[in-house]
Amino acid sequence: MRQEWAWLLREQEMFYDEFVGYKLLMPRRLASQMPKDMINELRKALNRIREENNQMKMHLNRYRTQVKIRESVEWMLCILENGALQKDAYLCIDVRIGDITGQGSTMQSY
């Protein structure tokens, strides 16, 4: 059980780094503050950290999905602006993604 705790704590730290990188609001991380001396306390802390990690995973997946949708919409708008009836619709190479992560970025289409 202690090994599982160490694994889940490392996983949570990895999620934390992603939240910081994407500049997202951090959910509460209370499991690390729970007592873990007795076996019952450790079980409660394990359940809590599993729940927290699952919430963080879901939040990150929703964010990544939103980013992909925005990129797709930007790409489609670029195609429409350059003429949707052209055979060379894939020539839209420099698509600007509107400040998704706080920084301007460029996506190349193929």
C-alpha cells in the first residue's frame, strides 16, 4: 500500500506540473495532508488521492479536447477564407491559433 501511495503521489505531481504549464486553476490536493500512520488512515488517504487524480485527469482531458476543437475550427476557417472550392485547400499552412495557452502559437496543416 505504501508503494501505491508513492506511485499515486508521483502521478499527482505530474498532473500538477501539467496544470501549471497550461496555466489552469488547481483543484485542491488534500490527500497529501491526511495522516497515514495507521492502516485505516492510509486506506482513506489512498481513496482520496485516487479521487483527486481522477478529477485532475478528467479536467486535463477536457482542456486538451477544447484545444483540439479550437485548432480544428481555426484550420477550417482558414480553408474557407482561402476559397473552399479550390483543389489546393491544404495550402493553408500558417494557421494562427488564438491565444489558447496564453502564448501565440502556430499550427501547420498537412
